[in-house]
Amino acid sequence: MKKIDNPDTELLTHIRSLLILDLVKKGIKQSQIASALDMDGGTVSRMFSKGLLKDVSKGN
């Protein structure tokens, strides 16, 4: 993730990340999340470590 200078923007980025993780945990598909947040699916994927979203979706 690139460096963010504004504390408010940084907070919103963290909130968005938590929202994505929660939705993945609830079984919502990554493509649906990306569409709802007006983001590219690849951007959503790159926000997290490799395999993290898959682990979260499986309940690990």
C-alpha cells in the first residue's frame, strides 16, 4: 500500500480494509465487493497479503 500523508485518509483506508475483510468473511465474493466499492478486483486483492482473503473466506 502506498504511503498516505493525511491521517483522515489513512483512517478511511483502514476502515475500508476492515469492511472488505468482514464482507469476505460473510461469504461475499471479491468481485461483488470491488464492484460495490467502485474498485477493480485486482486492487482489492493487492490490498492484502497473498492468500489472506482466501483464508478469511474459509474461516481460518
